[in-house]
Amino acid sequence: MHVYFWREAWRSFRAHRGLAVTSVVSLTAALTLCGIFVLLDHNARQALAAIGDRREMIVYLKDEVSDAQLATLMDKIRLYFGEPTYVDHKQAWSELSEQIGDPDLLSGVDDNPLPASLRVRLKPELLSFAAMEQAAKQVLEFPEVEDVRYGAEYVRRLDDFSSGMRATAWAAGAMVAVAIVMVLFNTLRLTVVARRQQIEIMLRLGATDRFIATPYVLEALMHTLLASVAALLLVFALQQGLAPRLVGLTYLPWTWSLTFVGVALAVAWVASAAALTRILRNIGS
Amino acid sequence: MISFEHVTKRYGARLALDDVTWRMEEGECAVVLGHSAAGKTTLLRLITHETQPTSGVVTVGTFRGGRLTRSHRALLRRTIGVIYEDFRLLSDRTVYENVALALYISGQHVDADVAPKVRRALQEVGLESHRDLLPAELSFGERQRCAIARAIVNRPALILADEPTGALEPKSAAEVLSLLLRIHREGAALLLGTTRAEVANVIGGRRYMLEDGRLRDATTAAPASSVARAAAPSSAKATAEPGDDATTPKHQADLFPPSTKGGA
């Protein structure tokens, strides 16, 4: 990109300061809104990942399972479903006692009724509700298995919440993209109208649409860059303000921040180029 | 170089050009005379493809007729230097930047390449000392010289001048015409549209009358000019000051009566 175009972009930026400020403020508002959703999505993902880590499948074993059968079963489960941990009768009883807390409540129970089980930490690809449901059916087919539990309803709700958050983030992103397009289109149209006479002269001198448009596209990118950085700072301030009240609320990782700016610039590039093509078609011949 | 084949141009009911067939060769000099609204500007605009003929074919170099794409139109215009009566300078750019713009548009973006060419063009029109001034700080004559520098900086083979002295007082007008003649003698074809016969007399070359949309060759009726047939490139000094050209009329004030409009 030649210095000429940057010089022209900077000249236009300075010449239409009022318009530039309006554009940057409007874009900042839209991008801040998007940034808040991205922040929520990021924290929701983190929370879901933490919860997902605790997702496990409990495989209850029949009483008559021998050690050899258990070892074979564990190998199969390890191969296809995840990492199994064996919990025998006694350990299960002890854990139940701990959870209940009051030993008197269990004093009436003579024999330990709890079966031995395998706690399976599922492979990452099996953590969705559909995959877990399918895996549970398959595990239940093994003759050594009495029953399988994986908290189906809980997992399904978790998945619904997760996809809802993602859809909301996408919808917010799409709305902001539309906002960017509209703000830039109108800013560029006003800038071009203000310089219409000059553009007509340039067309008469043989300037191509691309030559005329490039400085304006760069100017739009400057607006968007400023706005996206301002939006990230505002979101950072919001996160800092809320962090003491919402434990675990973290700011976006730098890769997310860079992606945020990059996507905003990409949208601005496409929007401004498309807008200018349309605007310049209506100027001169 | 330029040919019109049975070109007719209408603006609604008004007939601007009526079945014009005409040709201009490389390095030639021609003046189109006609009263205001006779169609001179239309003729020039047809050459730059700013407008399309209602019928007929306009060919400029290798660009033959039809509606050119925007990029082809831009390419055509970059090969022509155009000078307008109202200068068409960018008001927020200095003299230097206005001239450099033509080079940037033609794809020369490196400042180190642009600067010497602009300097040379400004020297040719005698505006080197005004390079950092804005158009509003120049007299009308200086503005037109700036526009000429912009038109010649790319060394085009064809210069179109649409009433280039229309807004100038006599002395400036004479300087501008002298400059145009010198550029023509250096090899560029020159096509000038004017309402004033005295301008045509100074420029010489082939003379055409445009009346009622009809273009008539009036060369024989015009006073003979030594420049008329001197289409071949000359070795005129590129950096000579305006007005010092050998062909500059000695009685410039007589050629441009006080009624001439404009001037600053």
C-alpha cells in the first residue's frame, strides 16, 4: 500500500473530524455491545468447560463380576469411552456416609446395598448429551453391567444453555456487523458527498474507482481500529468493575482480543469497499 | 488519433452535434470555433467519454466507439491532458499536490519519482516558486497554468483545452496560449475549443467552425499561421518562461480586448 493512500486517508480523517468522531463513537457503541457478549460467551465457555470436566458416567456392575471380567471391561471402556476408575462396595458406602454426614441416618441399614461401579471420565468427543446417551446404551450392552447413569437431564440442559449462549453471541455479532455496515456506509456517503466535486475532477483525470476508494477504505479502517480498541478498553473496565461481585469473571485472552479487532477490521473492509463501489457508481461517468 | 464517424449528439430535443464526421491526426493542432452552447464542450466530452454519442462512432487512439467500462474510460483519460475554462483544481491541495495528483492517478506512487516530474512541469509553466500555494492564493492565470502543468506532467500525446482563456485577463490569456503552443510544438496534439476567433488566430493549426451542430473546416478562411502545419515536435526549450516564446504575439493586449471576462 503506497504512502499516497495513507496520506490521503489521514488528510480526509483530519478534514472531516466531526464526521470521524461521530463514526468512531457509533462504532464503539456497537462494538462494545458485541464485546460484552463476547466476554459473557468467553466466561460461559470457561464455566462450561469446568463443569464439563466433571461430567462422568457411572457404570454399575453386577455383583458376580470377577476380577478378570472387570479388567477386560475396564480395558474396553478405556479404549472406546474414557478413563474408568473402579469404586468397590466399601468405598461407595464410605462416600455415601460422607455425603450424608449424619451416621444415624444409615444406622438402620444392615448390609451395604451399594453396588460396585466404574466412574468413567469420558473422552472429550463424548461430552455432549447425544454422544453420552449413545455411549450409555453401548456400555449397557456389556454383560457385566447392571446399569448406567450419567445425569441425562442435567447434561441436556447444560448443552442447551451452551448452544443458547453461542447462538446469542452469533446473533449479537451479526447485529453488530449490520451496525458497522450501516455506520460506515453513511459515514462514507457523507464524506464522499462532501468531496464530490474533487472526486469528479479525479474521475476526469482518469482515476479508477479503486484509486479514489482506497483512501476512504483506509479511513474506514482507521475509524474501526480506534473504535474496536476503545470497545475493548470499555469491556475491560466493565470486567474490572464486575469482577469483585462476580467471582471468576475473567477478561478476554489476548488471542480473543486480537480476533475481535481483526474481525471488526475485516467487516469494515468489506463493508466500506462495497459501500464505495455503490456510492462511486452514482458519481460522474 | 481521433475520428468522428457520423456522430450525432442530442440532449433531449436539443441537437448539439449533427452528423459530424471529422478526423485529427497525431501531433496535429486544431481549433474548434463556435459561439456559446454551439457544442464545443460536447465534442471534447465525447472524446474523453464523459458523454456518449446518440449515434455514430467516436474513436480515440485504440479506444473505438461504444460504451467503455469504467476502468477503460479511466485508462483513456489518463492518456489525455485536459484543460478546462474553470481550471478544475482541487481547492485543498497545493499547486504541487494538484500536479502530482495526475502522476499518482497514472500509477506513479513513489514520491522520489513524482517530485522531479512535477518540478519540471511547474518550471515549464513558470510556477515553481508557487508550488506550496493553494489555488485560492493564485491569480486566475496562475491557476490555469497550474491546470496546464497537471495536464502535461504525464506527457500526453493529446491535449484538449476547453476555452482555456475564457476566465483570464489578456496578459494571462496570452501566456497560456503561448504555453499551449509550446507544448504542441514539443509533439503533443492540441485540440482547443473557443468562442473567440483571436484565440484561433494565435493558435493557428486547422480551424473548424461549429454552427447548428455542424462542423465545418474553416482552415482556408482563417488567416494563415506558421504554426498551423508545424505539427512535428520541435526542440523548444522545456524550461523557458511563459511569454518568451518566439511565436507569442507581440501585441497581446490587442488580441484580448478589455471586455474579456475574469482575471485576478
